[in-house]
Amino acid sequence: MAVCSVSIVPVGTGSTSVSAYVARCHEILAEVEGIKYRLTPMATVIEGDLEIVLSTILRLHSVPFEKGAMRVLTTIMIDDRRDRELTMDGKISSVEEKLGG
Amino acid sequence: MAVCSVSIVPVGTGSTSVSAYVARCHEILAEVEGIKYRLTPMATVIEGDLEIVLSTILRLHSVPFEKGAMRVLTTIMIDDRRDRELTMDGKISSVEEKLGG
Amino acid sequence: MAVCSVSIVPVGTGSTSVSAYVARCHEILAEVEGIKYRLTPMATVIEGDLEIVLSTILRLHSVPFEKGAMRVLTTIMIDDRRDRELTMDGKISSVEEKLGG
Amino acid sequence: MAVCSVSIVPVGTGSTSVSAYVARCHEILAEVEGIKYRLTPMATVIEGDLEIVLSTILRLHSVPFEKGAMRVLTTIMIDDRRDRELTMDGKISSVEEKLGG
């Protein structure tokens, strides 16, 4: 299980707004089995088997092209830890415990 | 006003855990005036005047060194929009409105 | 054809040096057909069919684990342009032409 | 001394080309004292004192706005090592030595 973030940006579309692309990506994410995901202000975070997450991101990367964009920049960060289970909630609570202590 | 994300990773510390560094960064963020910030599973997101945010990030980048790390990798993403106000909450709600519509 | 950059960082290995991991990744890259790649100071850049490049990156991401690391952070940037051919050399020369003009 | 990479992307400009922005950034870089820089296919890499590099990047980040863009996404990666000198050339040769050995 890995936790990944993804940011997908169309270039040259003539509009400064990208929320319609993000919304379409989240419709697709809602139909993928075996992953969890969360919208954050700068990226979408996805948790799951790394191969499934990366193939899902490849699917999301195609969204702006389907909506007419001719160039897309996608940034992916993968956090993959194998000494213990890594989850979105676990990462957050591990920091909050230290702050609350 | 810009919205930025920052991820700070010490290299060569001998421990796979980074939450103590993140917690210390959030203690520092709590004392900076004029910014908003939010912990997410892959990065901390900061909203505010870009120069203040970047100087704050430079301060956070020094945290692992203060705790003994000898190498630090920091990744920053800046989203800076000048045709209308950009906020963390505005970015999220703009997507959610499209999903709920 | 897409141009991608990848940076792979082991966390918690006890050493600040990462060049042995990068060198092993480049040995693997030398054996992949249909891609071009280039070492730069902050990332390795790979050019080729996006699916081939991403599956290659997944292979590279496993290198630190094979060498004993328990946590790996990998950052990928994808530049995918479909209105004209995108290559590493083309991107560089397009800037150099403007600078030389 | 740190080694940093920076990628600056205007959003909503109506053109898929970004090389004019990159070229203008390199004209500015040529006038900054105390840094070294290098154009790579996915980013510009800058070496120097971290505070000087970050203030230079802030200057580059304003280039697309000066050319009319209303939204700019800038991605910065900082590699900061304090156990020995870190340079662009040193990072490359350290990998090449291991590959040639």
C-alpha cells in the first residue's frame, strides 16, 4: 500500500480555472475499487496498491485531453513504506499525536 | 495571496519516520501571523502572501537540520492566481460545487 | 510520446548519499527499449511512450527497496503534448533558439 | 550551497508553448551574481546560496505575470546537504563514477 498525490494541469486551454477537470477526475476515482482518495487544496491524495494507483493516475491524466486540452502536466508524489502499513489517516494522526502530546 | 504546498524530507537519518519533523514544523507555523495552513497526508498546504509563505518555508526547511539531519529535500508547489482571490477553501469548494451539481 | 522526470529518494537508510541508487537505476534504463533518458543534477529525464515510461519508473522505484531501504519517496513530472512531437532535445532547442535570436 | 530545480508554468494563456517564458527566465538568471544554472528538459537547475536561489526563483515566478498570464504554477525542489559541498557537477559525476567503475 502506498500513499500518492497527483496534480494534473492543462496548459494552453485559455482558462485559468481547472476545477472542472478535477471534478471529472473525482467522478472517475469514485468508480475505482480498492483505493481511497481525498481532495486537498493542492493535489488529490490516493491510497492503495501502487500499481492500481498509478494506472488510475494514468486514466486521470487523460481527462484534460478528453476535454480538448493539447498539453497536460501531471505531478505525482509516491510515498511507499514497507516496514509498517502506510495510510492517509495514519500519516495525519501520527503528526497530530506528537502535536497533542 | 498564493496557495502553496510543502514537503520536507530528511535524507540519511536512519529512521523511516518523519512525523516528528512535521510536528515541529506545525508548531512553528502556529506562530506565524498572516497565513493559514493545513496538514494533508502528503504535504502541508499554506495560504498567504507569497513572500511571507516562502520565508516561512525556508524556516521550516531548517527544522530537520536543527534535529541533526545532514541532508534535506524540500518540494514546494506554488499556485498563484491574480484574476481572482485564491484560497484553500475556495479551491476545494469550487470542485465540490461541480461534483454536487 | 511524453517527457518525464523522476527523482527517487530512500528515507531512513542512514546515509546521505543516493548516487549508488541512481547509478543502479541508470543500469536498468540502459536495458529498456524504446526510451531515451538523461541524467540531470536533480532528476533523471525519460522520453518515450507514456505507459512504457511509467512502467519503467515503477521498476526504478523498487531499486532502493532491493538495496534494503524500507521507505521510498518518488516524484514524477509528466509533460505530455499532443499538438506536436515532444522530445527532450526539442524542448531544449526551443528555448535556446529564443535566447540566441 | 544548495542545488534546486524550478519549473514555472502559466495556466490559461491560450498557448501550449512555454519556451518564451523559459527564455526570459534565463535572461534574468544570466544577470544574477553568485549562482550557477543549467537548462534541462523538465526544469531549470540552480546552484548557490539557498536564500539567493529562492529570491531569484521568486523573481522568475513573476515572469509569466509580466507577459500577461493570470495564473502561474511553480514547482521547486531543494536539495540541501551540509555534510559536504553539493554542486550540480558533483552530483552528476558522483553517479557517473559509479556507472563507469
